Amino acid sequence: MKTWLPSLLALASLATIVGANELEINNKDPNQEQCSGMYSKSSWGGSVDPFILAKFRKAQAPDGADAFVSIVIFEFKDRDLVGVWPSADAAEKENICTQANIDKKLCNSTNIDEWILSPNVTTESKNQLLSTKINLKDPGETKYAVKKTGYYCVASASNGDFKGTVEFRNAYGKLPAAQIAKLPFYAGITIVYAVIGVFWAFLYVQNRHDILPVQNYITAIILFLIVEQLMTWGFYDYQNGHGSNALAKVMMIIVSILNAGRNSFSFFLLLIVCMGYGVVKPSLGKTMVYVRFLALAHFVFGVIYAIGSLSITPDNAGPLVLFVILPLAGTLTAFYVWTLNSLNHTMKDLLGRKQHVKAMMYKKLWWCILASIVVIFGFFFLNSFTFAERSDPDFVPDHWKTRWFILDGWLNLVYMVDIAYVAYLWRPTANNRRFAMSDEIAQDDEGFDMGSFGGSLDEEDARSPVGMDRQPSGQLSPVPPKPVNERAGGRASLDGETIFAVGEDADKWSDDESPRNSEERQKLTGKND
């Protein structure tokens, strides 16, 4: 336990919320400019008017002069109005109003050290542009009111080092605009899982005396999913109300661990289902121990991966990151290969034993897995064309509203459909155990012919006296059969034959054995013959 404590403390201190609403800005690339999506107050509602707030720390220039920072706040569609071209054939824009640019009449002396804006900015801009110079001796705060939904940026330039923060505050709360859609999304998924849980609980209680072991695992994962999705929704709801404080980071750690647990539990459940546990096999024996060890290893490596992804930034990621990714990739590959092989083996076994009803269940499961794979690869294929344009400056401004769904949302929907379908196929019924423990009687006619059955009867009849009256073809003769003496011994025919013949001379009792002359009869009747 002590070995995990430093990792958790490091994670809590280093973790940063993706798309946090408060971003750091300084004189180092790429932090000289910070951008974020913003919604108008009418889009999502809220109690405050949305705004952008820039705050800087006090600083002094190296030469003893007053340090300053110039910032410009604009909506991305108005970026062409920031800076001016010094000439028609110039390679770069002039952005800051220096004395040289004043001499070139590119800006006015009243705007010295500020960002240069296009002369026709007031007529061509779709949103307000704010350009100002901030003295770092007394920086104060710079506030920009957001009136329309858009992708807003804060660009900076200075004569020395500086540090500051930019807060993008939306009307609905402190959650970044790119993630606000996750609130109703995860709330909706939680409700769907709860509805699935209610129906499952009804069937479970109704058939509680006939529950299979695999259905207990399905019950556990449905309860786990309700808790996990509720916790995820609670994390985003708390962050929206309180920002990314220490408790929000702790909740993020818990959500990451629950997510790793969900993945491991899901792979474990799918594997034992494909092995036929509960329906084809009452027990997996030692194999169940190996499956549990694999699920536990996948969970541990998943938690390590979550910690590593939050603690290691792309800038300082080195060869050590392979030790975080490779173990998780190994257990994931093992699950994939083992699951597909087990499903194929189970289907072949059921078809070989002519268990068509059970085989149809696993065939439906196979089609579900195949459809999920096709959807996932199809979605990745379509998104590859979209992400191929991410080098375009307009990529993020055009996709910031839907980027969360591409990265996270649709995978949760595919997973929800899959788990709901598996729960439907393996739902509790009145004859669970009878169905699981019994084998289906083969219904095909392979190796069986009614004619051969009739022929066998003919062969038997041919050996009997009456059988001589039948035609060789096995059909009944139109001539009625001769009457058979009741005292004739042996088996004559299947219809009307005498099974046991009583009264033959050979079968009569002797005088000594006759009941009439026996002493027992005399004692019972009290008469003498």
C-alpha cells in the first residue's frame, strides 16, 4: 500500500483537467496564445454573463524599465483583422505597434506597444476585438465580455518574462465549453443503465431460484456500470460548480480507476461468456483462475497507464513510456485472441453436437462483436479524413463542439449497446438451468430412414410363418392372413400375435405340483378334492 501512496500523491499534484477553464499564459511557446470555445448565455443558460478574464503576476524588466505585456482578445473568425501587412509582397504581418511601425504609419502613437488592428476592424469584425497594454508593475485584471458563441483566443507579447492565467468563464458554470455536452450525455447514459438494471432486477428476482453463475457476473457488471457512470457524471457536475480544485482531481483519479475496472471486468465477462460458462459448461475449472489473473493484470496495467498518461506530458515523454503502454497492450491482445478463439471453439462444439439453439445464441453474439468491430473501424476510417486536416488552423475552431464525442462519446454508446445486447441474450428465464444443463435432441434425418425401419420389420416377418404372406416390397399383402391357432407356440406377427402361450401339454403342472392336490390349497379352502 505504501508503494502506491507516492504515485497517487504525484498524480494528484500533477494531474490537470483536460480542457480546463483556466489556462496558463507566458512568454514561452506555445503558451503565448491560449484559445477555448465559449458559449453565449442563451445557448446553455446560466446565472452569470460569460467572460474571459486575464490576470498577470507583477514583474520587472531586466533593464529596470517598466515591464509590460500586450494582449489581444478576439474570436477566431476575426483573426485576419489582427495585424497589418506592411506591403503587398510582405512575408509576415506586423503585429505590435512599435516606433518603427508608427513611422511607417501602420499604427498611431496612442497605441504604442499594443497589438495592431486592421483599420476597418469595426465594420468587418463579427465580434468585439480587445487590444490593450498591461503594465506588470500593477497588472490588475482585463475582462472581455462574450456575447456570441465562438472560439476565442488570447494572444500576448511583452518586453520580458511574464506569467499569467486566462479564465474562460461560461454562463452555465466552470466546466470548459468543449466538455459541457458531457453532462447531459453521461446523465442520459446513467439513466439508460439504470433502466437496464431495473428490467434485469425484475427478471432476476422473478427467476431467482433458477439463476446461472454467468448471470450473477452480468448482474455485477450492470451495477458497476451504474455506479461508474454516475461517478463520471458527478465528476463533471462537481467541476462545473467548483472548478478544478483538489477534490475534483481526487474524483478524476477515482473515475480513472473505475474506468480501468470497467474495461477489465468487461473483457473478463466477454471471455467467460465466449467460453460457454453457465450455458455450455457448468464450470471452467482452473481456466477460470487464469482468466481472473489476466483480468487483474489488465486492471493493474490500466491504472498504471491512467497514472502515466496524466503524469507524463508529451514534452517529457521518452522511452520509459513504452513500459507503461506495452504491458496494457499485451493483456489487451491476450484478451482479444483468447476471446475470439474461445467463441469459435464453443460454436464448433455446439454445432458438432447438434445443439442448434445454443449455437444460435453464440452466433448472435459473434454477429454483435463483428458489428461492433465494423462500426469502430468504420468510425476510425471516417475520422482519419477529418483528423488529416488537423494541421489546418481552422480544424479546432470548427470541431471544438463535437470533438468530445469523437474522442469519447461514441465509444461509450457502442459499449452500452453491446452490454445491453449481451444482457438480453443471457437474461434470466424460467428454465435457465434446464436449458443450460440439458442437450438438445438432434432433429435431422441424417443416418435414419423410415424405409430402412420398414425393411427391418419385413426381414423379421419373413422369418415367421405369417410373414410368408407379405410381399417382398415390404407392403401388406391384399390376401388376409390365415388364422393362427391359439395353441400354436412362438411369435407369429406384430399384430394380433400371442406373446405368452399358456395351456400347452409341456407347460402343464404335474400331479404333484398341481394346486388342486397340494396341501396348501386344502388349508386355504378347507376342502378336499
